[in-house]
Amino acid sequence: MDITKQSKGMNIKSTRQSFHFSSMSFKAAIMETVLIIGATGNIGVSAVTAALRSKRNVLAVVRNQSSADKLVRYIGSSNGITFAEANVLSDSGVKGIVDQVREGKLPDFQHVFSSVGGEYTTTPLPEITTAQLRRNFNISFEANFFAYRDTIGYLLEQKNPASTWTICTGSQGELATHPVPAMTQGALFPMATAAARENESTNVRFNEIYLGFRVETDDLAVEHGVTKASEFGNVYEMVLANPEVRSSRIRVDDVDDLKKLKYQKKF
Ligand SMILES: NC(=O)c1ccc[n+]([C@@H]2O[C@H](COP(=O)([O-])OP(=O)(O)OC[C@H]3O[C@@H](n4cnc5c(N)ncnc54)[C@H](OP(=O)(O)O)[C@@H]3O)[C@@H](O)[C@H]2O)c1
């Protein structure tokens, strides 16, 4: 499967995408797209699943062809997914994607979901090398920051009242049994609060999904006895569907929280 960088009116592989671009029909006008950064990870796959289940298209940012292929294997099809290649760790990666959207080379998007993540390791503090620390802050914090900084302006300009921006963080940020991911999650908390404040009165509903247990892609979840990405996807589906959820932290502490949103305003 090729990673396609498609332009309006061009031949597009997925059925839904061709529908999306083929005309200015009524249905094309209401078909939304979710830009997903970290789309190929455990949490990203749940967001892709949620977007597709809620009849939205996906614009998946991937680092290379093999990551794109991995996502298609998880989802079972590329239908409804446009792939865009970028280095999300660079401070120009996501910006380049938005530039291509503006140029009409990639689909317009109304929602963003970000869940780029690094090592899930228990390395104790004294053993964390400088390189490991910086690599993980780059992957788990900076990449999510760049994703926000370089997409929010586009969503604000579009003025679509249904727009959302969602980030997934984890309870490691408080528990700290795994110091490396704990520290990067900790840095995401105030970023999410600031974004929640900045968008309290905009057209973009910013929310943080705070996950308190392990979620993995469905095959690995069965093997490891943890929660399936497809089940965790329910939470994002409920966030997309509920206009009341705004500037909030959605807590997912146990499996009951996969059925009903538990949320509270961040400030
Ligand atoms: N999974 C959980 O149970 C859980 C629980 C609480 C919080 N979280 C948080 O959610 C976030 C994502 O977790 P996850 O389990 O989905 O992580 P993951 O499965 O490791 O996925 C990480 C994502 O980031 C991308 N990525 C990682 N390193 C990269 C690099 N060097 N260059 C480009 N892309 C890179 C991966 O792309 P590739 O596929 O190309 O590698 C993948 O899309 C993390 O911040 C994590 O702390 C997860």
C-alpha cells in the first residue's frame, strides 16, 4: 500500500475519501475528518477506531510505510484513512502537514487527537541517561506540544463549531512507578490545562483523556490480559459525540468508565 499525499479531485484509494473529494455534495460537506498524531500506537489505534466507527474519516500521520501498513493491519482496512508522512518529533513535522491541508493536497480536518508516546520503562532515576531523558521528552512531550501548537490555529480559523482537540495522558504522571513516562506525562498535564483555558470560549472543545490502566492493540491486549484499544475507543467516541464535554479531564480509572464519561472541568 502506498502512502498517498492526495489532492482535491485526484484519484483517491479509499471509498470514503473519494466520496469526500469527488463533489460538493451534501454528504461530502458533512463528512468530518480527524487528524491523528501517534495514530499507529495503542492509543492512536483506539482513536482511529473511534473516528471510523463514528463515520468520520481519518488523516493519519505516520513516520513511514511500515507504520502505515501496521495501522492497516490493526484496523483491517485502509477504508476511510488518508496517510500523511511526517517526522512528528521535528518542530516542522506537523506544521508541514497543516501546510499541505491548506494547499488542498490533504483533506481538511475538523478534529485532532494526539497520543505520541515513548518508552514505557521502569528505569530508576539515577540510571536515566541524558540521551534517554531528552529522547523521551522529545517523543512524549514535545511531539504532542508541536501537534497542538501547529494545528490549533487552523481549527480556530475554520470556525467549525463542532471542532475538538483531544490528548491522551496517563496516571503514570502521578504514580511514577515508571519514572521516564511519568515525567513526560507530568509535563503534559499543565499543557492540557493551558489549552483547556485558551479554548474555553473558542469553537474548539479541548479535552484531556486521563487513562489509569493499560490499553494495547487488540491482539496484544488479549495476550497480555489488558484492555483492548477497540474498547478504549468508546471513550473518544463519547467525547466526539458530547458537546457538553469541554475544557475537561475525562478520567478513565476502570472499565466502567469505558461506558459512561466521567469528566470534570480542568480549572
Ligand atoms: N497504552 C496505555 O495503556 C496508556 C495509558 C496511559 C497513557 N498512555 C499515554 O498515551 C500515549 C501513547 O501511548 P501508546 O501506548 O499508544 O504508545 P505506543 O503504542 O508506543 O505508540 C506511540 C506512538 O508514537 C509514535 N512514535 C513513537 N516514537 C516515535 C518516533 N521516534 N518517531 C515518530 N513516531 C514515534 C509511534 O509510531 P510508530 O508506530 O511508528 O512507532 C506511535 O504512533 C503516551 O503518552 C502514553 O503515556 C498510554
